[in-house]
Amino acid sequence: MNDAVMRGNGSKGVSRRGFITGTGSILGAVVLAGHVTAAQAQAVPATAPIDNGAHVPVLVIGTGYGGSVAALRLAQAGVDVQMIEMGMAWDTPGPDGKIFCNTLNPDQRSYWLRTKTKQPLNYFLGFPIDKNIPRYTGILDAEDFSGITVYQGRGVGGGSLVNGGMAVTPKRENFGAILPSVNADEMYNTYYPRANAGLGANTIDPAWFDTTDCYQFARVGRKQAQRSGFPFVFVPDVYDWDYMKQEAAGTATKSALDGEILYGNNYGKKSLAKTYIAAARATGKVTISPQHKVTSVAPATGGGYTVVIDQINTSGATTVTKTVTADKVFFAAGSVGTSKLLVRLRSTGALPNLNDEVGKGWGDNGNVMCGRANYLWDPTGKLQSTIPCSGIDNWTAGGAFAEIAPLPIGFETYASFYLSITKNPNRAQFSWNAATGAADLNWQTSWKQPSIDMAKTIFDKINAKEGTIYRTDLFGTNKIWNDTLTYHPLGGAVLNKVTDNYGRLLGHPGLYVIDGSLIPGNTSVNPFVTITALAERNIEKIIATDL
Ligand code: FAE
């Protein structure tokens, strides 16, 4: 891995992506102008990291969904963009010839600055399964706060490097509760379709689903959901399903069928590096500085903003501190990263005009995990694709949407595994702790109880119908629920509260928020399509009016 900067070379191409059906929404395809193939993007040469003392028109903090949308659209509008990313480039194979390690053999590439893995499913048959690893700037950050561990991707591509790729558009009737100040017609007619096209969302071939070994677990999930009267839905994903068919047929290198997901995916998944970021780089106007962490943003004398950046090595230590200036700065460090920066900058006086909504409205998207034990005559399969493709929708009746998740550990477990997204009403707040020099989050583990109750509206019923029980061995000894984590942090710089209705930070013209921190805590489904669509909406307005 290196800390090289990547610069586009101006090559261009255009692609159209197909129509998909979300959970109840028909999504049209649009052109992702300037899109290039991954192969073309790989040819783009690397250059040097941002220089100390540099001046840039636009600086984007973070390379996840919000940051990638902002960079691409600004570049297409002719603006030079500098992206700053604390994680690694993830463009160079390790000693095993692969860029990413798989979930069965986590090594130093797996976790962000930990000496032991912190696996979401950390026990099996009641025994702990985490293992020691060398401390390194790995790809998955399990960031601990007092009542919750927040999982996040680290590297060029942000969460798209580590996530399951489930590209879910919320049902339209739920949208008013997700982003009340946003025009739903515009989102469903224009920005959700644009986001889905740009991300490359597509749905599994149902005929293949019905026959392939690697989705036996999901077919068991479907059968049991339907026997209890719950709607089963196929869910789009950004994985290349044709590639997965080839993996299953033995004609392509295995990836989703080789446990690759949580610590990166080497082949089939269309992370942002292959979609939005590839297109952004191909404009020739976007430069990315990996292993650079923004620590401060403050008004510069004479206009614009002074940005302080630590360049870090693979131990996480600062090697150089750089000070640059930018006319405009986009906060796209993710819900946690942006919230932590903003509460600090407000409290320390660097950005004194930020209002007191900063840090508020943070939620966990109601995430809670559980497993169920099936009978011996209902195996879920020893070969399981790491890519989820379906869910159980009990949002309206019970406040839960459950992803039917794989347990790809290479042998038969007779377990069904679920990540539920629930209508949890609890919201936490980030605040700056001057004594520790860190941001605190006041979430309490007990606040997950509503999520457990909502998830039970699905799984108690299925267990009763099937005569089955919950697994109690996957998250500790005698523990049914994993109620101490989230994959889906949202909020902390809520739209129309900390910012105006398009993400402009109130009190400091030229500063913007464009990531998951804009969304007040819940999206009713997996969040990245909504984050991307909102970013598409906001950047269009900002380009039209501010640049
Ligand atoms: P994000 O993608 O987190 O990007 C923020 C970037 O900023 C990261 O690359 C950071 O390293 C970087 N950064 C942070 N602080 C700084 C700083 N000070 N200086 C420089 N860089 C910084 O933000 N969502 C779905 O919709 N479907 C799924 O299937 C799904 N599965 C998931 C599975 C896992 C294991 C995880 C962890 C998440 C999953 N998610 C899923 C959530 C999704 O990845 C997440 O909502 C988005 O990545 C958030 O996008 P943002 O643009 O807000």
C-alpha cells in the first residue's frame, strides 16, 4: 500500500446502467456523465500528495459517498478538487497478491489501528473467535464510544470498501420521516435514479437465486418469512451478479464466494473506487491524498479557509503536518467523522458561528443483529455468498426491515442470521470533551431496546411458526442480540438545522456538509443510496448557485 496521490488524466467515456426495482420503487437509469471502466481508471497515474502551503479552490474531507458525488460533479463543472482521505489508497496488492484479505483470515489489513480483530459476530458456539493482528491502518474501523461501537470504512472509497453493497431505496411513503424538508418528488423522479445509476445498483437474477448453492441461506430465509406471512423482498446490490455467476461456475476468481466483504472485496463489488471516484479521476480535475487526516478548518485572513492536515503512516503516527487554504470546503468525513470535527471546531472557537444544533440528531439506523437456530433438515448451506440480496419487510406493522444476512464461514451452521434496521426513536449527541481532547457520544446501550422489540415482531413470530429458537452463542455466551454496534451511523450535522436545506453550513459561507451526517438518524433501509441521492441533489443546487 502506498500513500500516493491519484490524479486523473482527462480520459472520458460514458455508460448507461440498467433499470432496477428497489423496495417498491421503480428507478430509472440515467447517464453518469464521464463514467469510465475500472480498467481505464487503473491506468490513471499516481502523483504526489498535497503540498504544504497549497491553495485549492475546493477541498473535500473524505472519499465516501458524499465526498465522491461532490468531487465528480464539481469536476464535471470545471472545478479543480482536492480530496483528503485519512485511510489508505487500497490500490496495491499485499504479499498474497491481493489488495484485501477475506473474513476467514483477517490480517493487518483488516482493522484500523487495532491489535485484535473486533468482529461483529465475535463468538461461535459460545467461544470467542477474535484474533491478534499487527496494528496497522487497516480498512475497517470499529470505533468505540461509551455505549456503542460504530463500524466505518477507512480508505479511498470510505464505507463502500467494506459494506455489503445493498443499494436500497426507501419506500416513498417513509421518505417524509427520513428527510422532512426535502421534496420527495424531486428525490424519486431525479436523484434516487441518478444515484442508483451512478452506483451501478442491480438486482439478482431470480431464476439463478432459486438454484444456486450460495443463496440457500436466503431461500431458507424467504421460506420462513413467507410461512409467517411477512413480505420477502429482493434488494438491489452494487455487486456484479454476472461475475458472481462465474465465481459459482468456477470460471472466475472467487470473491463474494471466498468470504470477501468486511475487509474489502477484490473483484466483483463495484465500490466507489470503480464508479464515482473512477469517473471523478477521469476528468483530470480531481486529486486524492490518502493517509491525510484533516484536523482543523478555520476562516483564513483574506477569505476562504485554512485547513490543517496530518499526513500519517501505517502506524497511524503523524509524519508531517500541512497547512493549506481552500476557497470552499466540503465536510464528507461520514456521520462520525464530520460530527467529531464540527463539535471540536465549534467548541474550540475555530468555527465560532456554527449553531448549537451541531452534534445533535445522531442515530444508529436502528441496527440490531440476531441469529436463529434451524433444524437439521433445514440447512442454510456451507457455501454462502457474502453479498446479501434480500430482506423481510415489517416496517409498517412492526418497525423493522431485516436484511437476510449470510454467515459465510465455510461450514454448515444451521443458523439464519439477520441485520435488522428498525424505527428506533432514540437520538444521541456528540459533544467536545476538552479534558480528553476527544468528541464524546452519549448513546446508551439500553437505547437499543426498542430495536430489539421491533426485530422481535419478525423473529418471535418466525420462531413460533417454525418451532425454532434464537441462537445464543454468536455474540457472547447466552446472548441473543448484538445490541452494541451499528454499521449505519447517521446524523450529527442535520440538514436544515446545522446547515441550510442544501448542506451549506450556517454561519460560515463556503463550508458545506455532504455526507450521512445530514440525515437525522434513520433511513428505514440501508442508507448509502439515500446519502448518495441527497448529495446529488445538494451538489446540483450548490454548483448552480454558489460557483
Ligand atoms: P463514509 O463512506 O464513511 O466516508 C467517510 C470517509 O471520510 C471515510 O473514508 C473516512 O476514512 C474519511 N474521514 C473521516 N474523518 C476524516 C478526516 N478527519 N480527514 C480525512 N478523512 C476522513 O461516509 N450501507 C448500505 O446502504 N448498504 C449496505 O449493504 C451497507 N453495509 C454496511 C456494512 C458495513 C460493515 C459497514 C461498516 C457499513 C455498511 N453500510 C451499508 C453503511 C454505509 O457504508 C455508510 O452509510 C456510508 O459509507 C456512509 O457514507 P458517507 O459518505 O456518509
